[in-house]
Amino acid sequence: MLPSIALKKPEVYESKKIQLTSPILHIGSAVSRLNPFEYVQTSKKVYLPNQDALAKALHKKGGRYLNDYIQAISDRQDISNLLKDAFGEQWWSATDSNGELIFPKNAISQKLTDDRITDLRPMIRNGMGQLYIPGSSIKGAIRTAIAYYLLKHGDRYNVPKNQKVSDIEKVLRNKLGTLNKYQQKSADDDIFMDTLFSEYTLIYQGKRYNGSSQNTDFFRALSVSDCEPLIEGKITTKKGQSIPINLPVVAEIIVSSRFPDYLAKYRASLYVEMVRNVQTTFTVTLDTEMLSWFQHKQGMKLPFQNLDELIKICHEFSQEQWDYEHDYWNDIINNPHAAGRDLDFNDIRQFYEPEECPFTIRLGWGSGMMATTIGLCLDDEVREEIRNTCGLKAPGFEAPKSRRSVVSSNGKIKFTPGWLKLKVL
């Protein structure tokens, strides 16, 4: 019999279970905004009905209930009065013919604003109707962090000369005015992302393989699972305090900018379904054998060989964003009379006080241009050109021109969304 050590299968992948926490987060869904009849609001909560079940229940009630509901859909009207008439004062507890709630518990959010909500932006849900964070979103954020890292440390990793930041800036300046909106979305692939991630050959069992960019993308070796559903619950802290986790909320989001003298400027309010005190887990797996198959056609080195190195790269990118955001918010001057809004960002400034970024990565809606692009590598003027070409023009303003901040239940501007802490379990 062979020694036991000879029977062991060599490890060709590295897998880690990661705990993800975040103060507040929003990942957009396939539907960017809900119509008024697609949600119902009270003074304290927002309900998203099972619309098929609701229609059937109204039909079963008889009379004009179903016709009135259809008319409300056509007119984009609020349906709260119709629900009270059909199901009574506690309409949110109504059930269908199978005894299932018409307003599922996993589709109820706490309402953090006294305002009447309009154009609600929903959070992404899985096939079971549960809030969650897709693995593809996390992997996309990691990909941006890797791109930024390679461009910042180009000499260390032999990044091709035509992919130096200065050369990318030249190409961007020449191309920006000629691209339509569809071309703008994939411009980074053509200019630098394909070279950084897909310009590889695969050396497998001594044979060299060339293929499409999809097959030669070295990120094929990295797999990120979807997060566990964000189920509302409570945890007990080390001090014995019970705090809620994965709390669905609908909050007012202040979209603000600044005047040239740095006085804060109010632009708009949005109403967004978010999750407070996020705590969940996911699994990230690196196929180290597959990673060894990739050889860059121009001799560029891979920026990581294991998951610890990958997480460090993400944290370095977060630190750069953190420093940039710290400076932005400290330069902004509070404005108590901005179109009738009190733009007091003292809590935001306090959030960014620590010199070392306490988070690993930034993700999702509201995280901004600096989290979703390699913009921090670029000159201020180039960022301004990108913003003015791909968004709304704002001559004289730095890029990005606006920030999203979350208003708490007491009416104070309290949070900036999207910061995530990753901890290996």
C-alpha cells in the first residue's frame, strides 16, 4: 500500500469563506424605479405586494375592486385607499386563497423619512424575493480594484508601454467626443481593460492555446459566490447589546454638489430601498492551477497569486478612495439654506476622520465614479472631460460633480453608502 501522503490530491485551488459587513448598502435591481401602484406606504413602512396575488384577491372580492386597481395602474395612482376599502385597516395582513401573505414579510421596509415617497428605487432580490448581494457585483468591484492597481504600479508588473496612464489619458482625450452612449459603456475595454485582463495565451499541458478574450481572461480563475440572503435579524454585541442586522429601509438620499467656492449645493432628493447593518457571507475561490496557465502576450506579470494578495489590493484601492472622499467632504462648506434644505455634513466628515480606511472595498449604487472606474489614476481635467461627456455637463466643477448621502430617521445627513468590510472566517 502506498504511504498516505502519496494518496493526497494536490490542492489546485484556494477557497475562503468571507464575512461581509456594511453600514448601509444599495444594489440596484433590473427595474430602476417602481410606479406608485407597485408599492404602498404608511407613515412607518413601505410594502411591496405580490401583484399577481393582489389582483386575484381583488377579483375574488368582486365589485369594482379589480377594475379600480387596473385603472390605478393605468393612471399610476397610489392604491392605499383601495386596499383599506377591500381588506380593512390592516390590509397588509391580507392573504390569498392559499393563505400566503399578499404583502410578504421579506418585502417590507422601515420608512426613514416623513416625506411622501415618489419614484422608489428598489433593491435587488433573488428568485425567492429575498434581498441579496450578487457575486458578480463583488467580482466586478474586485476587477476595478485590480485594474487600478496594475495601472498605478505599471513598472512593477511590466504593464505594456501603451497602457501607461499618460497614454490612456491621450487616447481618452481623442476618443471622448466621438463616442455614442453605447460605445461609452465599453470604451474602457477597448482602451485598457482587454489588455490588462484578456491579452493572454493559455499554456496547458505544454500546449499553447489562443482564443476569444472571454476564454483568455485570467479572471476566469476567480469565482465569487452570491452572498447569503440578507435576512433581517438581531445579534448580540460583546457588550451585551442587541442590534438589528440586515434591516430593510427606505431612506431619503440627498444628491449634493458644490459651488466654485465650495459652498454645498442641493440638487435633488431620491428615495431608495437600502439595507442597514448588513451582515452576510460569501465564498471566494481562486483556481491557482488555472491561474498558472495564463501568460501575458506582452510579458505583463499577474498582480496576485493568492487570495490574501487579492484582498490587500482591494484594500489599497479603498484607501485611495477613502483619502479622496475625506478631502472632498472636509473642503465642502455646510449650507443651511440650499433650496430649503439644511446641508449639514458634519456627520459625514466625522465618518471619514480615521486616517486608515476601515473598509476593504466599496460597492453598489452611490459609491461613485471613483469606486467604479480607474478615475483616481487620471488627471483632474481628464476626469472632468469624462464626466461632461458621459453625464451632465458641469463646467468648472471637479469630477465627480455630486455625491449621494443618506438621511437618517431624525432628518440628519448621516451616511455615505457602499462601504464594505471583508473578514476571512
